[in-house]
Amino acid sequence: MKIKSICCIGAGYVGGPTMSIIAQKCPGIKVTVVDVNEKRIAAWNHPDVNNIPIYEPGLSEIVAEARGRNLFFSTEVDKAIDEAEMIFISVNTPTKTYGVGKGMAADLKYIELCARQIARVAKTDKIVVEKSTLPVRTASAIRDILDNTGNGVNFQILSNPEFLAEGTAVEDLLAPDRVLIGGDSTAEGQEAIAELVAIYANWVPRDKILTTNVWSSELSKLTANAFLAQRVSSINAMSELCEKTGADVNEVAKAIGLDSRIGSKFLKASVGFGGSCFQKDILNLVYIAKTYGLNEVADYWEQVIIMNDHQKRRFAKNIIKTLYNTVSGKKITFLGWAFKKDTNDTRESAAIYVADDLLAEQAEICVYDPKVEFEQIQTDLNYLETRSETLNGSGVQVKTDVYEACHNAHAIAVLTEWDEFKTYDWQKIYDNMLKPAFVFDGRNLLDKTTLEKIGFIYQAIGS
Ligand code: NAD
Ligand code: UDX
């Protein structure tokens, strides 16, 4: 069999970009991305491709090329499942907010709903691909559900975790470091693996397509994110020590990164990592370790999260301390709200937690982010349930002009490393701020010498 029809359940940050690339690279395959969120699907189908719901550099061009040709976005989930030979599950797997494992385990209710829906609808054999990040051994739960449908349909379950990072999704998908596919060792399992390998082989060199058993594949994804986040927490831990000792974390990072055994990536000290994956996946790993009674393993990885929480909190504390121990009624301008540059995603962004701490001290926050709007910022703050929605509404304003955002501010805090922040007329910003004018650079993005020459009091992370 050569796959001719693919369905992907979940049109989010992973489903949308991944399927767009598959459609672009495999014009002979019909790719239908379905979602229960009608607004999201409508946005994917918006006649102006610049209005698709996810901002990723280069994505709108690819959607423009493939959409309507062999790439379709729809809310008709049953129809797409029925027509597809291969079904990717790319729904969200957030941290549980209730019941057993609350605050740690992955909430698999959306995954289970997908499995049940596939089981109910499928009339022909299907290959089901786990694209979502899942706890190790989830495939066996999916298999249990699918094998008990009574329709006599054969299912193969593959694990194919996604390693793209937001902001670089298109380049990551076009030239991945590797593609990982896990499947059963049976002949049928190996055949299913071969089908998926054949799809990726349209643009990914064969030696970068790695095949493993299902459990290794599932666990590798959690492990990769834990290792990446651990590097950020490690360098952030050193940043605090640098501040006390006169060392400079950028210099330390460069010095250790040149060691080929360590490598230079993911050593950028920051206000703390955010994003939808790192925290959720490490908590999930910690939970899994605990359920096997591996308490030392659990504690080891939990420390990565503890360090990250500390880094966010100490950034806010330092602002308060430096502004003479009070920010009450003071305007503090946030440059950036997204969890990293080149994305409109704000999930778990450090900005949310820093804002929350400053609002508790009655600061007046003004946000400028090139891709994030007022409603999203309010939703993020309200989700914490620290104070009433009215108070969040009155404590935070959003401007679409950066100079207006900084006008009459006591301090600026850089929360996201958007490139455009480096190109501003910083003299003009300084002239319109209250004095002394402070910059707290949570991304070590701006040039200290230039800013100090203008007159700013500039503080970075780790120096
Ligand atoms: P997302 O929230 O952006 O998208 C998930 C979509 O699935 C939502 O639009 C939701 O409406 C839809 N959905 C949920 N249940 C559904 C159902 N039963 N039927 C149809 N649609 C349904 O999430 P995301 O960021 O794309 O992440 C998806 C998965 O991929 C997660 O497991 C995540 O851990 C993993 N992942 C994410 C990234 C990333 O950078 N965001 C990277 C690698 C892996
Ligand atoms: C991550 C993984 O990198 C990706 O492989 C996985 O598939 C999904 O989760 P993402 O969360 O999109 O991707 O972005 P990433 O580039 O990993 O950054 C995560 C957070 O760490 C961001 O807040 C970023 O600013 C921060 N970070 C990253 C640092 O603070 N310092 C660094 O050196 C690198």
C-alpha cells in the first residue's frame, strides 16, 4: 500500500505546520487537518493566508501553495477519519488540572476521545500515528480502545513525536535533525513503519529517519525536552552565581559551549523558559518516575522546574528591589509577551508570571508585543486566578506603538527576544521616560554600552 490519504486530528501549533509541510512535499497525498475548534479551522481557511491562526515565519507561503490542492482544513472529523488510510493524532496533552496526578500527569482525555472516535468511525484498516507528546506506554491504551471496536478493522499504532520548535517550525520541519518513528516489531508493525518512512523520505534523507520500538520513541520525546530544559535551567542557575561573583554568564556560556562535548546551543541565560512543552513534559516525566517508585529520578528532573520558577520570580523581585522597593503605581513597560521570538504563542511565557508578581505589588504594566493582542494577555493572567478579571484588566494595558508603550515609564523589562527591539531609537525612548530610566533585560538582548551611554540604568541576566 502507498498512502494516498492522511487525516490529522488537531489543527494546532504542531498539526497545522507539520501537515502543511507533508502536503507541500507530497502533492500526491490528500492531507485533511480536522479540529473541533470551528474558529481555528475558519482561520486556517481564511482567504488571506496572512490570517492563519499560527504565526510561523514562512508558513503562510506554504499554506498558500498547498491549500485547496491537497491540503484541507475541516471540522468534519468523522468524514476525514473515514477517508484516511493514515491518521495522525496531534491534539493537546496538557497537564491535568484535576483528580489523580493533578498538576503533574498529562491529561489524556483528548487522546482517548480521538481513539474512541477512530474506533467508532473506521470501516477500513488504518495506521494511527501518535504525533502528540505522550507518556511512555500510551500506545497500549490506544491499542486497547481500538482493538475492542468489534468492527474487524486492523489498526497499527506508530509513535512519531514532533521535535519542531515554535518560531522555527518551518525550517525544523524542512530539515529536521532526525525523524523518529516507533512501531511494533511484528511484520504488520514494520510495514506500517515503512509507510511512514516513505512519506518522510520525500524530503528527509533516509539516514535521518530513525526507527525504534514504540516505547523508546514515546520516551525519547520526553527525554529530549527534559535534556533541553535542563540546559536552560543549568545556565540560569549559573547566571545567579555570576551576578554575585563578577563573572559574566555570556562569557561562561561561550567558554563552556566551545567544548564539543557540551556544545553551544541552549545555553542562553534568560528570565526562564516558557512554552507549552518543557514544563508540562518534565512534570509528566516526574509523575511517571514517581508512579514506578523512582523518587530520586523524579526529584532530579523536578529540580529543573524549581530552578525555572525561581528564575522568573527573582527577575520580578529584582525589578521591585531596584525601583527602591516599591513599584506601586509605577508604569513598567514589557517588551514582549510571547514565550520566545517569532511566535504568537504565549503558553507558560515567563512574562505572565513576572507580570503577576508585579501586579501583586500594584505596578501598572504596559505591554508591547508585535504578535500578541490584549485579549490573549488578559486570558493568560486570568488563567492564574490570582486576582479578579477586573483588576487584571485595569492593571495591564497594551499598546501597538512601542514608543507610546514606553512613554512616561519608570522601567522597561525585556521579556521576549524579538529582533526588532534591537533596532529601536533608544535615545527617543529614553527622552520620554521618567528618570532614572531603568532597563531590565530578561533576554540579554540589548547592548549595555549603548544604553548606558544614553543614560539608562541597565541590568541584564547573569552579569
Ligand atoms: P494545540 O493546543 O495548539 O492544538 C491542539 C488542537 O487539537 C486544538 O486546536 C484542539 O481544538 C484540537 N483538539 C483537541 N481534541 C480534539 C478532538 N477530540 N478532535 C479534534 N480536535 C481536537 O496544541 P499543540 O501545541 O499543537 O500540541 C499538540 C501536541 O503536540 C501536544 O501533545 C504537544 O505536547 C505536542 N508538541 C507540541 C510542540 C509545540 O511546539 N507546540 C512541539 C512538539 C510536540
Ligand atoms: C521545545 C523543544 O525545543 C522542541 O524540540 C519541542 O518539540 C517543543 O518544545 P519550543 O517550546 O517551541 O520547543 O521552543 P524552544 O526553542 O525549545 O524554547 C523553549 C523556551 O526556552 C523558550 O522560552 C526559550 O526562550 C527558552 N530558552 C531556550 C532559553 O531561555 N534559553 C535557551 O538557550 C534556549
